[in-house]
Amino acid sequence: MNCDLLVILGPTASGKTRLGVELARHLSGEVVSADSRQVFRGMDIGTGKDLAEYGEVPHHLIDIVEPGDEFNVFQFQRRCLEAFAAIGERGRLPILVGGTGMYLEAVLKGYRLVEVPPDPALRAELTSQSMADLAERLKRTADRLHNSTDLLDRERLVRAIEIALYEREHAPEPLPELRPLVFGVRWERPLLRERITLRLRERLNNGMIEEVERLHAAGIPWETLEFYGLEYRFLARHLKGELSRNDMFQKLNSAIHDFAKRQETWFRRMGRNGAAIHWLDGAGEPLAEALEIVQRYELPYFH
């Protein structure tokens, strides 16, 4: 058996970034982030970039666009494949690390995506339609939803319809064939809950509230921040005076626990649908366990 890509997936706070970095050190690798929010500059603590963990290990697809700019599954897939190719040309091993299920599947399943230009005529046609009508049209048109927030924001909803209609008429470019070896980091639920709560306390104490204040002061509207994930949503509400700090913490902590459950559900579904995931015990020695499995596979010769 051979492979040309390692993948490390897992729920939030599972330690997947640390494992990916450690594997990169052992296998002459470079880390490629599969996180839908870490692409944005200045959104560091709230997205859990953990930049200090990388040290000398090169990393990719972090801090590549400005907050407020559009970044979607197509752009991720394209830039991810470009990173894989460049890493391979340097004689190193790409290691894809993240917890955004849609992004991971876009690469592992080879989603056939196309770059979609704006359609002014369609946008004009959709102007008079209600959110409910737009949502229903998207469900009729799209094979799958790329992002659940498409149904919550009018601009995203119109764009999603635009993409779905365009994809029906334009064939995507063929994708390179990948031979991935996939690892998942798993924890017992009570232990993962403890890790999530501890991590949230640390992030709040290390400047996460101030980070959101800076982003808003730099011109990012509260409404936009709320679409960048749970941390930004609840912190924006706290900073607007809608939630006390204690209420914000309790609600955000609970929401992150629920999010971790959804991530785990997604990964289990990936396994049921054919993804061969080697599950590692996060509370044990996941690095040693992963390296033992890697030895069974033929990797390209990396210096």
C-alpha cells in the first residue's frame, strides 16, 4: 500500500494540530490547514490557530484572505491541491489537518467544483423573492449545501443559488488522484468536554474578547462577525451588551460542545460512506500509534 498524503481530522480541542505538526517533524512534512475560518487574517484566537505549535514546520492556508472577503469550498479545494503539488515538488509530505468536514471531503472525495462568476440578471430576478422562497429554490437546485449558513443570510443564499445553477451547465476540471492515509483523533466524551471548557477559558483569558473588539473597530460589522462561527457570534453579542460575560461563557461553552458532537457525527458518516479512518486514542499516545500505522504504508522518499 502506498500513500502521498496524510490527513489528521478530529473535533475541536482534540489535539489534531499538535499531532499533525509532530508527524510533520518525523516525516519531513508540511501542514495544510483544513479549517474554514483560519484562512482569515487577524482571526487568530477565536479560530484556534495555535500558531505557536508549528515552530519550524511550514504551514499553508492560514492567514490568506482578509476578514469579510469571500472564501468558499471551491477556493479551498483549488488552493489545497496547489499546496499539495508545491510540497511534493520540494520532496516533502503534505499533511492535511482540520475539522471542517466539508473542506476535508472536498479533497478526499474529489468534489467536482467550478469557479462561478457573478450573474447580474439572476441576482436581479431574485431580488423580490423572500428568504423562504430563496431557501426552497436552493434546495431544489443544489445537489448539496456547501455551508449551512447559506440558508441564514440573504447574500449567501443568492450566491449559493447562483453557484448551483452554474454548476448544472459547466463541467469542472479533472482533479489529480490522491492516495490519502487518514487518521482521526478520538476522545471519550467527558474528557473532550473538559478539554473544550478549559480551552475556552484559556482563549478568553488570552485576549479573544479583545480580538473581536479589534476586528469590529477595523470595520467588520457585528452581523458579519456573527457568521464567522460560534466564538465570534457569542462574543459579538456580549460586546453589544446583549449577554453578560458569564452568560456568554455558558452559552458559548454549550454551543461548542454541541458543535464537537456534530463534527464527530460528520466523521462517523464519512467512515460509513467509505472513508478509511484510522482512529487514534487522544488520551493515549496518538503520535506513536500513527507512526506505527504509517510504517505499513509505502511513502514516497522524503528527505
